Amino acid sequence: MLEGHTLYAFLPGGASGGIFPASLADVPLDFGRFEPHGGFIGSAAVVVLSQHDRARDAALNAMRFFAAESCGQCTPAAWAPPRPPR
């Protein structure tokens, strides 16, 4: 963490793995370890939030990303109805 920042929360699986409080930072980053807490490690691309960030903002950013971006390769995206034109 940068000087003056403390761990507030983290996303252990990138945008899709869930947002977890700093109190779970000691959970090993391994498959199956975050499922009991309602998430997963997915890509294992860890995103770290400090006390200067807001979990709400991170969640909204992830939701906006997934609403607009998809490669269409995973089953939910491949079988989802097409989005209406913007």
C-alpha cells in the first residue's frame, strides 16, 4: 500500500470475484477458498482498495463494465438475450 493508505477492501478475482473486507485478507488466494464467503478468485487479478476508496464505487464500476462489455464466450453471455440498441 502507498504511504498514508491502509487496506480497506479487495477484489480477489478481479471485477467478478466479489468485494471483500480487509478482515479477510489472510484467506489464501486459492481456488475454493472464497466460495464460503460468497465469491471466488476467478482470474486471480487482485484489486486493492484503501480507506480513500469506496466499495460502492468499485461495485458500480464493475456493474457498468459488465453491462457494456462481454466477449460472449462464457455460457451466461452466449445465451443471454441481445441487448437493445443504445
